[in-house]
Amino acid sequence: MSIANTPAAPYFAVIFTSLRTANDLGYGSMSDAMAQSAARQPGFLGVESAREELGITVSYWASLEAISAWKRDAAHLMAQKMGRENWYAAYKTRICRVERDYEFSLP
């Protein structure tokens, strides 16, 4: 895992925060498939994810239209349904416009 290499701002971020149920039922493989599918979508810029008790996934997009298209993707719709039925006790999605970013890394 690495920090997403996003372009110069502005761009958009979708922050998906979740609490999981105890059920796995294919969660890991679906999560991997969705990450690969999102990466093929027009306007996708990158993704960062972390999970302990609370999971946070932030995906970056070039436009609100690209985010809407991903939300309507057939495989993504199926994953959303399975998430509500099997994997998530609760979740929240936030969509933000990134106005500025900056970075640091060791040489």
C-alpha cells in the first residue's frame, strides 16, 4: 500500500468509513475486485485504505461526474448490496472537493 499520487488540486475525494460485521463471506476478494474495477474507471485518480475496527477508504476522482458513474457501475451496485446485507454494521460516505494538498517524504 502506498499514498495515492494525485494530480494538482482541485480534484474530488470520496471518503468511505465503515464498521464491519463478523461475516467475511467473500469480503476480501470483493474488496480487491472493486479496487481493480475502480482503477479502470474514467476519472479515477487513486485510492488509500486502512482497516482496524474502523475502516476508512478514500478514493480520488477527477470530477463529480466520474464519482456518479462509479456509483452506478453494475458490479459496484452489486457490491454495495452485498455490503448492506452481509459486511457492514454501519457506514458513511462523504464526498469532498480537495482544494489544496501538500506532501513530505524522506529522501
